[in-house]
Amino acid sequence: MPNLEHPAYPSATLLHLESLVPCRESQVSMLLSIFGERQQFSFPSIFIYGHTSSGKTYVMQTLLNTLQLPHVFVNCVEYFTSRLLLEEILIQLQSCSSETKQTSHVPCDTFNDFVRLFKQAVVSRELQDQTLYIVLDRAEQLREMEANILPAFLRLQELTDRNVTVVLLSEIVWELFRPNTGCFEPFTLYFPDYSIGHLQKILSQNHPPEYSVDFYAAYINILLGVFYMVCRDLKELQHLAALNFSKYCEPVVRGEASERDTRKLWKNIEPHLKKAMQTVYLREISSSQWERLQCDDREPGQLKGLSAHTHVELPYYSKFLLIAAYLASYNPVRTDKRFFLKHHGKIRKTNFMKKHEKISSLVTLQLLSMVDHNDQLGGPRYKCTVSLDFIRAIARTVNFDIIKYLYDFL
């Protein structure tokens, strides 16, 4: 018996939709009830919130695409100013209309301009006969824009007198959005975190065709048994599952165990999953480097010498952290104002590294070394251990001229 039912859509389409959104049937059913039929006016604005990787973006994209509902989907982090955001919505609106052969840039400086241009963009019959959905992902960024942007989006249906619904997707609760001056209250819908049973069901759907469903489900059960307490991010778990499955299969491939010999399979994979807890989850090394580490069968902390350092692929912000650590390690303290303060005024003291865990992976890779003990009141201290050639190579990848900030080259 299907969980999704709606008189406006064929049962086959709803059954297909249900198969695409496992463990989110109740949320999709609620959204279908709110949407109503295509030609009906829906709720003016909907606020969907939940932690990262709870399926908010995926469910909305899948729902709108599967039911072929006209929509605009914009990430507010990518379009981080009001002008960029409004112009991108108008550009995508052009592609929704069959009367527009090609999209073109439309300058839009204010929300009043947007309302006027929006009315012009939805004159086509297919956009007038059904609800248009404007989905703003990472909507918390709207709070950084002009004060009128969020309230105006919430009342867009009223301002334009058109059948349009604005959907806001966010990781924070509505109470942190609500302006002090008040605004139109959206319909709120919560996406809870996936339970361990949900994660087991979702991850098990990606089993390779050459292995049985039960074999892959047993592997996922082991994976969740190790990682669930420290990581409930579905994307991270999917990454870990794909990365370590070949190691789990090795005893079966070599003929040393059968698919049902869970004990041998567990003993083979256990040390490698423990390595993954220290390195891959932190994403301080690439998947290819992790696979090389597994082949070498050594601990993550055993990357020795410059030859190991030169092959390390660091995330973007970790490179800046390493550059800052190098400058702090080799520049005299008295030169900080000279290099980094524009107006030589009073410096606001900041806690640069609040938690030891933020750089623990750089220590694991031996790019940093601890020079003080943890029991000191000021917290642990570190020194950058890489060479000048290495840090210059890292700095070049982020377009940072490190030589200009080194005291020895003045």
C-alpha cells in the first residue's frame, strides 16, 4: 500500500516518487497536501528546517522535478547579495517559460524592480495556470541582506498577485529568522535527523550488483556500528561506505571467506575503519591518498619526510591554516602589527584556535607538531614543521604570496 496519495497526480508517479525519497514519506505527504492541485493557490511561503544532510534540498528537488512543477532553485550562499539573488531568479524564470527562446541578463537593483520584472516574466500561460515555486536554499544567508528582503519574499504572492510560493530551506529554526518588526509567518516544516534504521535502509540501497543485498547490508551495519556515534551525516557516511567497501570484500575476493562469514570480514575491516575515523572523516587527505595508505598498510601518522608532505592534498581552508601556522612559527612576534595591521590601532584579541580537534589532523599528517603540553593554561601550542619550498607550493595554490609576509625576506 503506497504512503503517498494525491488526486492531482497519477498513482504511478507517486509510487516512483516514494521510491526516490526513502524515510521521508511523511514530509513529502505533508508538502503534497500544502501544494494542493496545480492550479490552486498554495501557501504563500513555507519554511523547511533541519540539520545538514537531513534531506531538505534533495527532497524538494526530487519532488518538484518528479511532479514536473515549475520552479526556481537558488542557493543563497552562491548568490550572496540581494541583487545577485534577484537577478538569478529572473534568469531562471525565463527558462521556465516556453515563450522565451533564450535567457538573458536582467538588471535588478531593488525589490520593487523585482516585483515588476517578475510580473512580466510569468505572463506565459503555463506559469499562470499553475503554482510557481521559488526555492531558496541556505536561506539563513537572507539575514545578511537588506532588512526588507526576507519579509518581501514571505509576501511575494501578495505583492505580485500571482500564484507563487516561496520555499525557504535552512539549518536553523524560524525564531532566529523572525525580524523584530514582525513579518508574515510562513508554514514551518521540520526535517528530523535520520535514525540509524533510516541510514541503514538508505545506504543499503546503493549495493553493487555483483554482491547480494544481504552481504552489503551486513557491511553497512558494521559501518554504522563504528561511525554512527560520531557521524550522522548521510553524505559523509555514503562517502565512507564507498571508500571502504573494497577492503571489506578482500577476504571474499581472495577466497578466504564467504559472504556469510561475518566474523572474518569484520576482523579484516576493523583496523581500516579505525584509520578512517582519524583521517578520511576529517577530509584532510584525498580519497586517492587514503587508498594508498590502505595499500601500504600503515598508520595515518606514519607519513614521513618531505616526500610524504609533497603528496598531501589539503582542503582549501586547511591550507590557510597551515600558512598561518608557518608565519606564526617563523616570524618574530613583534612583526605581527607590521604585516597584518593596516592602521596600527588597538587590536581586538581573538581566540585563533579554540579547540585542539580543529588541527589534530594536520598534526596526524606531521605538518604541525605540538611543542607544549595540554595542561598549560594557554592551551596547546604548535609549530609548523614543513619546509619553505613546501609552504610556498601550498600558498601558490590559493594565490597567496607568502614571501611578502616573511620577516627573513625583508
